[in-house]
Amino acid sequence: MSEQFSVQHPILKRMYSLDGDVEQRTGIYDDWAVSYDEDTIEGLGYLGPALVAERVADIVPARTPILDAGCGTGLVGAELARRGFSTVDGVDLSQGMLDVARGKGVYRRLEQADITRPLPFDPDSYGAVVCAGTFTAGHVGPEGIDPLLAVARHGGHLVMTVLTPAWERMGFHRHIEELARRETARLIEDRADQTYHTQEPVTCRVVVLRKA
């Protein structure tokens, strides 16, 4: 793990030092699923789910169908439900995480899939796609953006968090510029230096793209 991602919390050290191996990452999250909410929300002061849910609520009406990509245990889905969204689907790599998410009762449909590959949803299905906590060190790079845009409607939005040091290091900025050049999507908003964890000096960008 580089100094850019240096943190003190043992959970963060473990997660940010992953090498991107899908099976390894899936196994860790399966094992972590039961205590994930307590460890992240209470232990780390994790704000990612609230950040994206708030932004989505500002952009689209509550009747909009939403896909929660990398939904994990359903923290974003719960935040969306608090804001009146009732048509929310979720996708995640970890079946253990999906089992916990299902228990929250806030999703219409949950699927296990790798978000860097074509997703098991019809193209142009969602008015907004949200992704919190997935675009980060040791996890998913900008290659995960395109499959999410593919299931968004034309004119729909992708709202995502990107860990601050990952923005340049992993090439998110360059990829988004290329999407604009290809007229696939354009950057609507980029909120830098948002507090991501209150218990660690970790920040993120909250990024909004609009599909062309």
C-alpha cells in the first residue's frame, strides 16, 4: 500500500492494500458481511452512503428507478429509502453482503455480479445509478464506470464516490475526460474533499455524470 493510502485503522489497512483480485476481495467481504455495518458506520464514521443518497435526492424525483452498484449490505439503499425512493435494485460481488442487504427490505431486486463486466440488467433501465465505497484503492478502477452507464437511461445520472487519492492515481479523471470526448457522458459535478470517514483523515470526491 502506498503512502497515498496510508491509514491507521486495521480494517482500512487491509481493504486498501488489496491487489484487486476478485476472488480475494469477494471472500473478505463474505466474511465481513455480518459486522460490516457496525464496523464502518459506527467504527469508522463512514459517510459515503449518505453523501450519494443526498445528491441523488437533489437530482431526481423519488419515483425514479435506481440501481445501487456495489450495494454491499444495503447502506445506500437504506439511505435512499429514508429519502422516499422505493424502486431500488442492487448488485454486488459478495453473496454474503447481498444476504444482509436483502434483510433490510429496501431493494426490489438484488443480483450477484462483477460491476466491471456487463450487468444482468436491461440497458437504459435506470434514471440514476449510484455507487458508494467501490471506486477506491484495492477495489474497482474507472473500468467500472462504463457498465454502470450502460444500464442508465439516456439523460440519466451516475452518482459515485471516488477516494481522493484514487482520482488521479487510478485514472478516473482521464477516463471521465475520455467519456466526454466520445460523447458517452459528461461531468456535471465534482465535489472534492468530502469527508468520507469521520474517524480517519480520509476524503472522497462525489462525482455526478450525465449519460448522453
